[in-house]
Amino acid sequence: MRHITLILFFFGLCTVGYTQSVGIGTTNPDSSAILDLSSNAQGFLMPRMTTAQRDAIVDPADGLQILNLDDKCIDIFIDQVWRKNCKHMLDTDTYLNYFKKEVRFCRDGP
């Protein structure tokens, strides 16, 4: 019985983990990021799906993001609602920043 207790104790020590960042394309990931991607020739490709597929996600977490193929917008789930982040869906003179809860009016040109 004593040997089993010692084995379980050492197994417990081996499974104790610590928080660290994961880096892809970098040997020194930023400590404030859980995932740090770095590349000079490639970009990040987020999950792409239709609105119906997006709506089928069970209990989405706040901050979950997808590229909506139906309207070519990035959809972000915040406060139990899917919100659109797509400037091209607004007229060319106005940009609404939903995430800072402010409205900015910009004009293209003079």
C-alpha cells in the first residue's frame, strides 16, 4: 500500500503544470498571449462558416470569432449576441465602432 501511495504522489507531481504561452513561428512567444503566431509570408485563417452553421454552435463563448461566408463579415459573439464587424456593409462615409460603444464619422477625401 505504501508503494502505491508513493507512486500516486510522484505521478501527481509529474502532472502539475504551469501556465505558458504557445508560439508558432517564434521561439519567444509574448507572455501576455496564450497563442502567438508569427510569419512574414502567411496569415491567420480563422474558421469560415455560414450563418446557419454559426447558429448551430452550442453555447458559444464570449469573444468567439468566425468569418461568415454569407456576408463576408467577421462575426464576434459578445453578451449572448453575434455582432458583425464589417465596415464594407456600411456606407462609405460612416464607420460605426460597436465594440468601443462609440460612433465615428469619417469622410473619404476633402
